[in-house]
Amino acid sequence: MYVTLEGIDTCGKSTQIAALREHFPQAIFTKEPGGSALGATLRDIILHAHHTGGDFISHSPISKEAEFFLFLADRAEHIAKVIKPNLDRLIIADRSLISGIAYAKDLPESSSINLLSTQGIVPDLCFVFVIDKATLQDRLSTKTKDTIETRGIEYLLDIQDRIIRAACNTAKHTIHINAANDIATITQELCAHITHAMRSR
């Protein structure tokens, strides 16, 4: 069973992935970008490219189009090497093609191109972490921002809306998670849904 956690940065996905490792030690844990050997290199290139003011500047090392295709290359390799060979096991992933569709907001063909990169494979269960504006502002104020986060609060909230739509249109089953809840409550909710889904297969 292919399970993915989706949401904008600071929504708490990484914290919950760590908790789920304790509850499902038999599962395969992976992430996008960076879940394969190739992906680890691509992740570093993408997340640390130089941006400013919410837009790419003229001397940015990669363009928006190049960024999109780097994500696709990572996704294709990740599906081929990690997801597809292990679909008979429990796979818990931090992000998937759903993020790819959401972040490529200026490309109408994003959905079909991303599905091509995954060979048509989509998550069986998608948890979308939904965070409110005040909580997002508070969390961003306490951390060093990467190149995605520096594009601004409104950009991130717009991406969150796009993630929600992409998840509902793409994954086989989608569950919304209130990211403002305490960590233990969210962990309990995730474990209950995953266990139920596994028993129903």
C-alpha cells in the first residue's frame, strides 16, 4: 500500500514521518525529492538554488522550467527504483506527484506529465496536512527558509489549496489532517487510518 503525506513546508510532515517509523517499523519510508540516489543530488540543486523576492532572478542557476523537469526526473527514478518494486508492502512517503502537480501551478499539463513520470502509479492513501495562516506565520518565523519558503506566505497558502485539489483529483483516497493539532493527536489519527486501510485491503 502506497501512502503519502502531503502539505506545505512547516506543516509537520517530517515530525509525523519520524513518529510513524516507530509505529510501522516494517514499512518502507521514502521521500520526494531525494528518495533515490539520483534524487538526493537533484534535491540539493532544487532546494538551494538562489531566489529572491518570490521570483527567480536573472542570475539564478536554474529556471522554473528546469526546476520542473528536475522534479520530474527525481519522481520517475523514485517510482521506478523505490515505489513500483515494493507496492506489495507498506510504503510511507513524504510527498509524491501530488506536490509536483500543485507546485507546477503555471503548467496546465502538469497532471498528465506527472502521471507519465509515475507510470500511472498514484498513492492509495494521501494525508493532506492543512495549516492556517497564523500557525504558518508563527512556524516560519522560527526557522531558516529554503528557496520555496522565501516566496512568501500567500504563495505557500496558494500552494496548499492546490495540493488539496490535486490530492482529491489524483490519490485513490484523501484524508485532510488539521496541522494545528498537537503532535500526539495527529500521530494517533494517522496510525488509525493506515491500520484500517491495511486491514481493508
